[in-house]
Amino acid sequence: MICTFECTFCRDCVETRLGGRCPNCGGEFVRRPVRPPALLAKYPASIARVFKPQGCAAAG
């Protein structure tokens, strides 16, 4: 799930821990969009991942 500032969380955390609101900006979450295959080939997804080992339990 993604918010307007592109913070991303798994659906389980969004629904069970965060109450549907981003802990960073307070915005709503929506399903992360799918990039069309032709554009994915031209503009591949980032390989850099931001991982917070503490998870989002502290935010809820």
C-alpha cells in the first residue's frame, strides 16, 4: 500500500496496525499501482530498498 508521499507498507500493517493512515504524513493508503510492462522495461523499478527493522508496530 502507498500514500501520496510514496511511503509504502504491507497491506497487513496498513489494515491492522496503522488504521489506514500513514504514520509519517497522516495520508490515506491506496493499492500500489502496477507499472505497464513496456514502461517497466524502459524505467525499471528501483533496487534500493529502505528497511526499518523495528517495523511499524512503534507507529501504531
